[in-house]
Amino acid sequence: MKRTLLLAAALASTLLLTACGNDKTINGKKYQTYGVFNEDTRKDPNIKYEVSAGSVIWAIILCETVVFPVYIIGWDLWQPVSAK
């Protein structure tokens, strides 16, 4: 029983440390993910962005913690896909 709980805790902590959205290099320039709070500083009008499914799923799963969904939606919701 203790071994299963330890394994579950290790797996959960590993999943929490993985990034939801991915940064992408397009035409030699690195573009970062952005969210509601940093849209005006990170969004580039010449780049096509899409909502990160992983970010949405993690925000829903961790909705009771309040902190993680605010972070995800605020700073890591949209990820760069390609140039327009």
C-alpha cells in the first residue's frame, strides 16, 4: 500500500513539473506561450497561436487548487504554431 502511494505521489509530482504549452522557434526566433495576463507583451501579430489542450486539461483537473488554473490561464494558455 505504501509503495503504491509513493509511486502515485512521484507520478503526480512529475506530471506537475511538465510544461503544458510549448515554446516554438519559427524563422530563427523563439516564440513563447502566453495567457490572459501577458498577452500584450508576448503575443506577436505575425504568428498563429492555438489554445494548448494540455493547459486546459490541467486547469480543469487542478481547479480546486485555484493557484494552478490562474497560472495556466494567465501565463500559459496559447502556444505558437506557425507563421501567418
